[in-house]
Amino acid sequence: MTHDSRLPVRLRANVIGGALLLLASAAPVPALAQQVPTDFTAIVKQKMPSVVAVTTKQRVEERQQRAQSTPDDQDLPDLFRRFFEERSSPERQQPRQGLGSGFVISADGYIVTNNHVIEDADDIHVAFGENSPVPAKLVGRDPATDIAVLKIEPQPNMAVTTWGNSDAAEPGSWVIAIGSPFGLGGTVTVGVVSARSRDIQSGPLDDYIQTDAAINRGNSGGPLFNARGEVIGVNTAIFSPVGANIGIGFAVPSRTAQTVAEQLIRTGRVERGYVGLRLQEITPAIAQALGRPDDKGVLVASVEPGGPAEKAGIKSGDVITRIGDQAVESGRDLTRTVAGLKPGTQARLTVVRGGNTQEITVAVGQRQEEQAAQGDAQQGSEAEGKRLGVALAPIDEEARRRLGSDATGVLVQQVAPNSPAAENGIRPGDVIVSVNNRDVTRPADVAQAWSQAQKDKKPVLLRVKRDGQYLFVAVTA
């Protein structure tokens, strides 16, 4: 009898006189292969109780729905959508209800979900399985990474998830998503890591895990587990031309989500580093013009006047190749690394200038846009609070060249549809120069004035420069 060469070399079976003889070779079984379960029943039974459905209510007036879009995808490019269920009544001043997912991260009742699930909510509840919903308090939220943390009173025998290492999740490794798609609580889907470090153009900190595990409306904020039952991601968005799952979903990696959640629990806000640079990728043509041997690193296109980088001596035209001991592969890479540094940290940048390499130490500052977002976020967490609906930025060198050397105020980068700012005529590209007749020098000035206006139940008066002309805009909540 001949052996079947198609059988694995490691283990080959032969039948001799009706008995089965196993001939084992010396080749070891790979450790990862030994860890893969035949199915995920045990993991699901253990982790399902730690996943919750998140329900929200928001009192809104009836507004005309935007064609071919949903309220939760307004900040993403076409086809990229953050998904949670949203139901609204056709009557005026009726609550709009939303449904997403979340997961418990500590025995004292902290829960992680997506920012877009609870954004602008007047009322938040979470439900474990078929149990009655319990009220949840918003601890803090971070629009930049779309992470939010809730707090509930500890429940008896409450199951808790464990964070895993998202950096160890290689393409092809198993993942399990649990959530409440379309309101169907306790739904399990399985797939693999399709890719890592995906940029879906939702912001400068994009660094998503891509998966083919089915993610649909209502899955937002739910956990993405690895084959050991550890959370390696927070399900956040999908790519879809039809508005439903087609096998391309995205999750915030645990490396980011865990760090953000811990900061929100500790202080209610997220501090991000900032050095004041506008960066440009190095193309082969630019590398050749600079006399560079390759296109590694990033080119400094401009330096913000008075910013940490300028104070340290960074100049336009410099090429940054390393930060600390870490190589800089792209502008996004450097931006994410700097953002992860605590303000006040001394960052060592390796810079190439005129063919010479030098190290420059920069004292990392606090990103002003983040300060404004934090103030806005904290006001939005109150029942009577509402977001103004603008993304603001200081006027940097590039904007000053475009607007004029005497430009003052803050630049409106984005306006959220159906927000108070949009309804009162504020547009992207506007420059807010004063609020309530007080000069504006930073985004936080606008956030603080809007917060006070809501407390006083008065409109906020903005003086806006648009196309070289000034006008006043009164914005009411």
C-alpha cells in the first residue's frame, strides 16, 4: 500500500489490518493554529453578557431630511458611513430615538461606545440582553476618535470585557463582532482582519482596523473581539454604496480606544499634543528636487507662527524623518504620534535641512482645536446643552496668506448639517472675528460664549468675515 502524498507531512494515517496507525512526524503544530477554536461558542457565551444596547433620545423639531444621506454620516466621505439606528416621529417636538451598541470595561460600570451614537442625546439608557434598560450618564466623549464613555450603576454579576492588543491583529486573523444591528440585540458575526491602519478620511487621526465581519446599523460602538475573546476594536463605520453591509467594516483599534477611554474616565476630556506644522508627503519628484535618496519622511510645508515647532527652530522646507526612535513614514503617521503625546512632553525630531541631519527638541503644546472641542463636548453632555455645530481652527500661515496679513479670528472649517450654525447661515470658509462684540483669538472663545448663551437662553452674536465683507449673524439654539 502506498501513502497518500496529499496528507499533511506532520500527521499521516494508514490502515493496517483494520487498525488505524498514526505516524507523527517531528514537525510541531504552530502555536497560533493550536489556539484557534473549532467554533466561537465558548467565547460568545462568555462575552455576550458584557455587550449592551445603547438607546438615546433627542428632542428635535421636524426638519427636512437630506437626500441620500443619514444624520450620522455627515462627517464622512460618500460611501463611508458610521451606523446606528435612528427613528424619529413625524410630529414636531417629538423625541428622536437612536440605537447603538457598547461594552462594559470595568466592574464599576464604565461602558465604551461611539461618540456619534450618543452625540446630542438628551437621554441615554443601556440594556443588557432582554433586561430592562438602565439610565447611563455621559462621562466624556472624543469626536476626533469617535469614542465615548458612559457610566451606569454597577449591576449584579456584571460581565466585563478585557482589552487586547490591536497591534498584534494581523490580516487574516479571526475577529468576532457582537452588537445590536437594526435593533436585533445580541447578534454575533464572524470574519477576519482584512487590513490595518486604514484611512477613511474622517479626520487626521484615522487608523482603522478593516474587517469583513458583518457590521450594520446599530453595531456602532460594539466590540470587535479577537479569537481569545479580547476587545481589539470598537466597530464604527462601514464602506457601502447601498447603505448596508457589503463586507467592508472599520473599527477603532484598541490601542487608541483604550487610551482615549482611560483619559475620559480620569479627566472627562482628552489631551492631545500639537507642534504647529503643516505637512506634505514627499513624492518621488519632490525627493529628486530636494536631492533626497528616497521619499522617506515628511516635508514641512509651513510652520505656525508662535507655535511650538517655530519656537524650537523647525523651518519650512525641513524634512522630518524620525520622532524619537520611531521612523516617520507619512504626515498622518507623524500627526498621530504627536497627538498621542502629552502636552509638555519634549519630542525629539530628526530633521534634514540642506542635506544635513540634526536633532531638534520641541516642547509639545496643547492642540487648541481640541480645547474647543472639549468645551463643546462637555456642554453637549448636559440635557439643556446643544452643539453649535462648527469645526473651528486658528488662522495659520497659509490661511493668513489667503485672507490677508491682517486677518484675525478663527476659521470655520466645517458646519454640521441641521445644526444651529447651519440653520443661521454660517458657512465653511467664514472667519468669526468676534462673539458678542468681543474679539475672538481662539476656538475656545466661541465655545465658551455659546455655552454661556445657552445658560442665559439668549442668541449669540457672531461678527463674520465672508468674501472680504463683514456681517453679523445671531445664532439661537
